[in-house]
Amino acid sequence: KHGRLAMLAAVAWPLQEKLNPLLAARFHMPNLVAETGGLSPSVLNGGLEQGIIPSAVVTFAVLVSLVEAQGLRIKKAQGEAWMPGDYTTARIAERGSPQFFSLQEGEIWNSRIAMLAVLAYVVQEVA
């Protein structure tokens, strides 16, 4: 789960720095990255206390909790056959096949790279 969140964060962090000013101007909304000097709002720059961000963080936490609850229900229903990260969604490869394990391994590597990318974003902000 943390790897998938890291992949989302690795994309969202720079994307919001680029798109927020454009979308804020287009829809006549406040530019949240302007208050942090063009940086993505984070704990490091005090940006998480701005406007709608606290309620968005709470909403995101609730949604993640719902996904986690669904995962626990699936784990209980499948018993020993359960695999971590398997939410019984549409599959590209048949479960247990070599292609399935290859895709799992690729997801793990992409998750690790995303975690390093998020760490790099944090280091750049602190420096």
C-alpha cells in the first residue's frame, strides 16, 4: 500500500506545482502554491494549513481507510488464498502465472523508485 501511495505522490507532487496556478486562474480559485513560494504544500513549508487542504487530507484519509477495510474483508473471505495487494479488480495476467509475478515485481520496483523520488522532493525543499 505504501508503495502505491508513493507512486501517486511522486506524480502528484510536481504535477500540482505546475497545474495548480493554471487551474486556479482558470476556475477563479485561490492559488495554493503561491503562498508557499511555488512549492507543493507540505508539512515542511507550512502549506498543509492553507484553505481547503486540511479537509482534503481528512477526506483522503477516510477514503484510504475504506480501501483498507475492503482489503481486510477480502483477506478474511479468501483465507489462505489471499495475496497482499489483491483487491480482486480486473487483472492483466492470471493469478499465479509467470506474467502475474513479473507484474508484481515491476510494481515493487516502481514503488521503490517512487519512494526515492518523494524523498528527493523533500530533500530539495529542505535545502
